[in-house]
Amino acid sequence: MDKERLKRIAIGLSGMDKQKQFAYLSALGVYNRLSDESYIKKKYRLYMGNELNLENPVCFNEKMQWLKLYHHDEAYMTMVDKYEVKNYVARRAGEEYIIPTLGVWDGVDEIDFDKLPEKFVLKCTHDAGSVILCTDKKAFDFAAAKAKLRKGLKRNFYYLNREWAYRGVKPRIIAEKYIAGGETGDLRDYKIYNFHGKARAIQVSIDRFTRHKLYFYDTDWRYLGTKLESPADPGYMVERPEKLEEMLLLAERLSEGIPFVRTDFYCTNGSIYFGEFTFYPAGGYGKFVPEQLDYKFGGWINIL
């Protein structure tokens, strides 16, 4: 590594805490040569505050790491691909649950924005966090959107958390129909935690793109808790979605035969739309409040 790059890295690290330093160096590819196990153990110790037990994992976050390392199914690569997953879900659940695709491209310069409607959603097919919303083309920052997508296409999402399922996903860009929220305008995201094909908990995401808050409920809609990275007001009660039972049935149909997978849905204006599959929520580094939820969820996964 040349001296100039080392200097830039040193400047970038100044003032960061250890977690941010790790994330920064990881994004630069400094740890890419580490084995998956070494990387995961290092990150787990730093983010969770204790050693990772892979020989006898107990809590949910420990078992996420075990699944990343030892439970591999080729179908998972299709299931995390935001374009390919649409056909997968349509065959198993029905076309009516699929958000319409407006286009898919290998590169930013292939996108013909003139052909897109006034409202649309753009994102990369191989990662998380690259979502771009357009609600008004006249006010849309096309340059910023293109820059974000170009950066996303260059990103190998697998290296961030060593999530095995993302290792072979082809980087592309997809445009989807914009799905509006209900009367409040807030499109709520219902993330159902499925253990061996059984839906057991629902995470509700509110104000995802502004002041993100999340709440956990059981399938009888009793409050369970939250996560530290998205603190919520435990006194606030999220109303039970009208089509909860249908979402739970869909979640169990789509998660059959899988030790753990989260199935995400949007429910708005009387319709349910599939969002995505998530095999390792927060990469297996998300602290629960209360902490007992980590062990409760972990107890529902049988891996040994």
C-alpha cells in the first residue's frame, strides 16, 4: 500500500470510534483477505462486546453467524437478488403480491429516465441501502441518483458482513413502481421473522427514510421490544395491520424448509406487496431491547 493511501486512511480514521474505524477500513477492502470466520469473529467481538461461540451458539445473533458460515443453499442467491426474486415469489405466492418492475439495467448510463413515470423507485439488485425514491421528476436530483447507483454497483455487499447469500449476486439496477402509503403517507414495512417455516415475530418499520423506528410484536400483536440502532417509544402502540393473517400465511409459505428467513411485506390501501427476503438481519450484529429477545429468537433456530 503506497504512502499516500496510508496517509488518506489515517486522516479518515481520526476521530472515529472503533466500530466506525472497522466499518471504514472494511469499506476500503482492508479486511478482504481475512477468512470469513476470522472476519466474523473480529466484527462480532467489536460490535457485540463478547466472543462469538460457534461451537455452541445460543442467541439469535450467534446463530446468524453460524448460518452464514455453515448453512449454504444456492437458492438463497436468487432469493436475495431484488430482480430474480420476483419470479421466485410469484411462482410460490402469486403475481398479485409483486411490485411491478419498470426496468432493469447493468449500468447507470443504460437508464432512459424519460421513459420512467413521474414517481418511481430505483435500487441496486445486489445490496441493501441503495434505495432511491422519486416522487416528483421535476424536483428529482438525477446527478445525485446516478452517483449513488454507480457507487452501489461497485460495492461488493458480501464483504460488509460476509453474508454468504450475497456472494454471487450480479450487480444491476432495477426500477419499480412507486407504492404510496395509506392515509398517513407512511409506507409501513412489516418484516416477519420465520423459524423453520413458522412465523413467530413481526418487526414493524416506521418512518424508514426519516426518523426510523422499529417495533417487535408477536403473531398475536403483543409488544415484544425493539433494537438499539432504531430506538422506539415502548408506549407507542402500532395498530395491527388489517391483513396480518394473510401476511403470516404468505410468510410461512415462502419460508418453508428454511432454518431462518425474514420475509418483508408492505401493506397499503388494501393490498399486500412482497418486499424482500433477509437471511441475516443487521448482519447478525443487532442488539435487542430487551436483551432476552436475542435468546428467545435464538431458541427458535435448530442448527446443531
